[in-house]
Amino acid sequence: MDISLTTWIVTIVVLLALVGVDLLINRKPHEVTLKEAALWGVFWVALAVLFGVGLWVVSGAEPAGEFFAGFITEKSLSVDNLFVFVLIMGKFAVPAQYQQRVLLVGVLLALVLRGVFIGLGAAAVAAFSWVFFIFGAFLIWTAWKLVKEAQSDEEEEFEENAVLRWVEKVAPTTKDYRGTKLVVRENGKRLVTPMLIVMIAIGTTDVLFALDSIPAIFGLTQEPYIVFTANAFALMGLRQLYFLIGGLLKKLVYLSYGLSIILGFIGVKLVLEALHGQGVHVPEIGIPASLGFIVVTLAVTTVLSLRKSKKDAELAAAAEREARDATDEPSRTG
């Protein structure tokens, strides 16, 4: 694809305009309802679909297929981010009415930082063909790590990153929230509020997740424009996804396994492409096969997760009834 500077500028301006509309409509802090989250979620997914269809009309089926494969992959990987977002919201005790503002600004910060990662990744791919070996090996290692974490019984805890620790160390902070204000002045001193701290936590933590998602999408397409837009649409709907499926996260018990399979698959795909680039005759995995594999893996993972959660809930309810009956039995016999 030959993407002109004008196309890049128009795309970024339109995305910023959409964010501005979102901020304008939701400028008043409030607790997000499921209906509101669902409507906005559908809106962002519909925009992504329209963009993909437009890409198909203008540039053909292959770039459109790459976009949809990248979008679905980034969206599925972003669901894993929500687990950490829940931990962050709890750690900083963010009031419900401020959570959507925190997520919106945090996601915007993440998008800017991801843009930097995408630029660096695109430059590395263009300059060094062997970088695919590194990306592929990293994704396979990440897939194995995800499986090990999924098998662990330890409760996940939020660990502050270096940027956040530095901000908390150098910036005097108020003890409580001051509405949506990020900075206040008290007794002649400028103080930051917990609102700013938690936004930085959301944004910088998401960048850590980009360490696997950016190589993953470069395994599906090497076009920076598609990489950026797929990331943008996946991230912009993340806020609504947080409110929409927040209660379902614990039911997706096999999510890590599904993501590990996807990352491992893309890692193998990258290694094969790298070998092919070195003149080695190996099979290549096309975009239709990649897209189909990703969709089927996510569908199977979701169905199995919900069945497992339902079965566990039924067993827990049965055990609770048995325990209650056992407690009531002595009183009846006495």
C-alpha cells in the first residue's frame, strides 16, 4: 500500500475529532450504565467495520483482511488488559463516576505511546529482515509464559511500573480526588491529584501490553497504516468494553490459553516468513487462514470458558446447599 501523508493526517484528525465528540458528550462525570456502554461499544465496532470495508473498496481484499485480522487480534489481547485495569481502579479507589474519564485519557495516552512503538517497529522491520526472528521468538515465549501464568493459583496483583513510581516520588499528591481535576493549588503549592496518577497508571501499563501486541500485529501485516488504525480502533472501544464485560472477566477462565494459542500461532507465522525471506522454502500462512484461526480460537475459548464457569457455579451452589442441609439436620433431629 502506498499511503500518502494526506491520508495519514486525515485519519489522525478524524480519530481526534471522534475522541473530541466522545469527550463533549460525556464531559459530565457519571456512572456508566450497561446500556450506554453497549451503545458506544457498538458504535466503535461499527466504525471499525466501516473502515475495513472502505479499505476493501479502495485497496482490495488483502489489506482489508489484514486490518480485520489485526483488529480482532488487538481487541482480544486488549481484553486481557481489562483484568489489570480492574486492579488499578481498585488500588486507587477510583469513584465510579470518574472511571470513564480515567479510561478515556489513559487510553489516549496509551495510543500516543503505541504510535511511537509502531514507528520504531516499522523502522526495524524495514531495515532488518531478521527482526521477524526476534518478534516470532518473543511471541512464542510470551505464549508459553501466558500458559504458565494461567496454571498458577496465585492472585494477580497490580505492580507499579518505573514511570508511575517516579511520578509518585517527585510529585506532591493530594490524599483525595478533586473531581476530574488533575492539578490543584493549595497553600501556594501546586499538587497533583490521584486522578492524574491513575491516568498515568492506565496509560503506561497498557504500553507494557503493547510489547506483545505490536509484534503480534506485525506478524499479520507489515503496513504501518494498518497496524496503527487496527490499534486505534481496538483501543478506542476498550473503555466501553471495560464497563460492558467487567463482570464477565472472571468467567473467561480460559482466555489466557486462547491468547497464548493465538500469540504462538502468529509467532510461528513470523518465523516462517523470516525463513522465507532468507530463501528457505517453507509453507506460508495467508491472511484468510490467519483470520479464520484467530476467530475460531476466540470462539472456542469463550464457549468453553462460559461452560466451565456455569458448571463451577452449579457445583458451588450444590455444595452450599449440602452444607446448609448438614447444618440444619442436627436442629431437626434435636
